[in-house]
Amino acid sequence: MQNKKSKRANRVLVVGSGLGGIRAAIDLAEAGREVVVVESATHPGGLMTQLDRTFPTDNCDLCSILPRLSANGWRRRIELLTMTRPTSVKGEAGRFTVSLTSSPRYIDLEKCTACGECLRKMPECVRFAPGLNFFSPTCMRYPQASPQAFSIEMEQCADPGLLVKSCPANAIVLHDGEKTREEVFGSIILAHGAEVFDPSGTGSLGYGQHPDIVTSLEYERLLSSSGPTQGKLVRPSNGRQPSKIAWILCVGSRGLREHHETYCSSACCMFALKEIIVTKERFRKDIDACVFYMDMRTSGKDHELYYLRAREELGVRFVRCRTRNLIHNDKTSRLSITYLPDRDSRVDRRLRHGGSFHRFQNLRERPQAGANHGCRA
Ligand SMILES: Cc1cc2nc3c(=O)[nH]c(=O)nc-3n(C[C@H](O)[C@H](O)[C@H](O)COP(=O)(O)OP(=O)(O)OC[C@H]3O[C@@H](n4cnc5c(N)ncnc54)[C@H](O)[C@@H]3O)c2cc1C
Ligand code: SF4
């Protein structure tokens, strides 16, 4: 018995550094355990670092998560490995041998001062992805990101030699490569979070065909002061503020079609309400907001009050229906939604939205950690 105990490893591996992973790591470290956190993305924080506000308090998202993520916030017992994922696991509870594979960053973290010269001179070489596919003015994944360093997309870089010269700190490592190391852990926590549903396949809803049709995460990026518009609510098509916005819920969930999930993501109703409340309160109360939904699932404490606030105080319209399709009129630049209303499914109604955003939202369960998939953040 004594012998068996001594073979148990004390260290814990946490896969994923979103809010769930960070919370687990801090709790474990406080309980005296050595923790290694692996994060496949370039920086820790997961989805929350890309949002604007958090329901139901509408607090600033980064303000709540950054103290936990800043370099000082990581306790002595926690080692964070970014751009790293587990690629094989052997053994059993109490003693797992795990291969951890790190992708190349092409930047020496010791030397990089995060001055941003590489991004300014060679923007196509520097990796930055969250939402809307254009560079954030604050350029790293979020301000105060830890490690405070960029990462290089070498395949996108036409002139690596010039990139090396652009760095005053000589921090670019051209011949960086994938590295794998084996480590032993007593337990593993999978906190790899959720993946955002990609609505490109839902052709009838027009995502990818018109720039003003955006996903919920892209909309959060527009609202966020660290996002591509520095928090200005504008239509990607013309840079003007929209006067009407429609939210389409349940896209990709509770469906029977291929690539759709059958379950409810359980978060989208609430974060759609949050986006509407923030939009109305921060920009203009008279922005016409309309929600196309199947059921309003406000199951948490006081969540129903949040819904009532949007409906009663802010005059948001809620249309219970099945959304059919989205049509763009090239002449008027208007987007229209056709839908089957709940009460009379024989009637095909059409609602016109003069130059509005149309949004989708959904989260799907993430496949098992270690499987070959990327963070779509
Ligand atoms: C548009 C939108 C708005 C939202 N608004 C709110 C809100 O207002 N309030 C609220 O409470 N919640 C909100 N949510 C939900 C919230 O973002 C999630 O509940 C929260 O981020 C979950 O944290 P997590 O740690 O479980 O996962 P995530 O934040 O998804 O983090 C998981 C991490 O694991 C990493 N990872 C994944 N696979 C691997 C692997 N194989 N190896 C290593 N690392 C891996 C990922 O890169 C990621 O960093 C919103 C979500 C979305 C999409
Ligand atoms: S130019 Fe060099 S030091 Fe400055 S951010 Fe880029 S890699 Fe880091």
C-alpha cells in the first residue's frame, strides 16, 4: 500500500485556460498542488477575453478576468504553456504520462518587449484572429495578454528575412519548430470549453454572403473597446451605425439538419439579451432590436428579470418563430427575414430590416482534448 502511494504523482494537468481552467488551477495551487496548464491558443483566457460585457451584471469582461490572467496573477505553483496541447495520454488515475506538444511561436519570449514593430511593419506575418478577420488596434489578442508577446504566422509571411530585421530586440526565431515533451501527472482536468458554431454552412441565412450578417462573437468584438472598431457600433458594410438589429437565436442548435446540434447550448438566450441591453443602453435607446427565437430559456437566478427588462423597459420585440431565410436586396441594401410564426405556421411572414445587422449565436460542445481540432477563437 505504502509503495503504491509513493508512485502517485502529485502534479495536476489542466487542459484549457479559459475561466474554468484558470479557476481550477488557482484552487489547486492554493491547496498546495503543482499545476501545469496547457493552452492551445497563443494566450490564456479562452472565450471570455473576446467578449465585451458579462451577463447578468453587465460588468466589463476583461476587468473581471484580467486580474486572474496577468503575469502576477499566476501563482508560484502554476506553470502555463501556451500554444500547447496534450497529444497522447498513457497510464491510469494517479499516474498519467502525457505528451505535450507545443507549436512554434517564432518569437523568443525572453527577448520580445511587445513593442509591436513587427506588427506595424509586417502585419501579414503576425497572428491575430478573434472575430471579423481584421486587426485589432490593440494588436495582441487582448491588452495585457500574458505572455506579453505576439506570435508569427510563418506561412503567411512573404519575406521572413525582412521580418527578422523589423524587430529591434532580435526576438524573431526563424527556425523555431514543434516541440514535444513527456510529463507525469496524478490527475488531469479537461477544461477545454466550447467551440463556436460556424454558420457558413447555413446558406439560407446568408452568413458569409453579406458583411452585415455577423455571429454573436463577432458582434461582441464590435462592441468591445479592444476590438477592431474600438467599441464603435458600426455596420461592417458602410461604417455607419445601424438603426435596426435582428438577433436570430438557436442557429446550429436544437436542429435535426446535418452539422447542427440537437441540444440547447443553454447560454445563447442570455448573451443575446445582454448584447441587446448593452447596445440599447450604450448607443441609442431607439435602435430597433428584434429577437427571433424558439423558446426563451432564462433558467438562472434573476435571469427572467433580465429578459423582462429587455422586453418591458427597453421595448425589445420578441418574435417566436422558425426563421426561414435572409434576403439581401441589392437595390435598397436592405436585409429581410422570412419566418414561420409560432401561432399560424401556414403563414409565411416577412419582416424587413432596413440595413440592419443579423446575428447568429451558438456554442457547441468541444471535442475531446487532444483531438485534432483548433480553437476557433
Ligand atoms: C458570444 C458569447 C457571449 C457570451 N457571453 C457570456 C456572458 O455574458 N456571461 C457569461 O457568463 N458567459 C458568456 N458566454 C459563455 C462564456 O464565454 C463561457 O461560459 C466561458 O468562456 C466558458 O469558460 P471555459 O473555461 O469553460 O471555456 P473557454 O472559454 O472556451 O476556454 C477553453 C480554453 O481551452 C483551450 N483549449 C481547447 N482545446 C484545447 C486543447 N486540446 N489543448 C489545450 N487547450 C485547449 C481553448 O483554446 C480555450 O482557451 C458567452 C459566450 C459567447 C460565445
Ligand atoms: S518587434 Fe520584436 S520585440 Fe517588438 S513585438 Fe515584435 S517580436 Fe517583440
